[in-house]
Amino acid sequence: MNQKTLKTLGWIATCAAMLMYISYFPQIVNNLNGHKSGFLQPAVAAINSYFMVSYRIFPGEKDWPIVVANLPGIIFGTTSCTHCALIKLNKI
């Protein structure tokens, strides 16, 4: 594949990954409405996203599609996991 095709594919994958992480929003809303759900999957997604962002933003050459794709995973995964844990502890 040439560089232009790879760059386009990278940004398509970025959009798909962002949609995957943004799909946590309904889980967050359900948690806020008192519907308990598991916290393990969003926690693992948040941790993975954190490592992917760290891995691609700190070396010399930045890989922006990877960074942009995983930032929502940190935000929504952490938010969802926190809400799930708080509900299970009856703090919300």
C-alpha cells in the first residue's frame, strides 16, 4: 500500500475506534439511572487506551490517528468504570 492509502486507512480506523469508545455513553447514562452494569470491560478499555496514547505520543514521531482514536477510550472508559464502581458501592 502507498502512504496516502495507509494514511486514509489510519483515519478510518480512528473514526471506528472513536465510535467504539463513544458507545460507552449509553452505559454511563444507564449507570446514572441506577441500572448496574459491569466495570471490568470499560476499565480494561481505559487502561489500554492510556497505554496506546502514551506509546504513540511520547516517541519522536507522533502517530496522531492512534492518539486521537484512543483519547475517547480514556475519557469514556474511565467515566463508565467509575460510575459502575460507585453504583456497586452504593455511592450514587
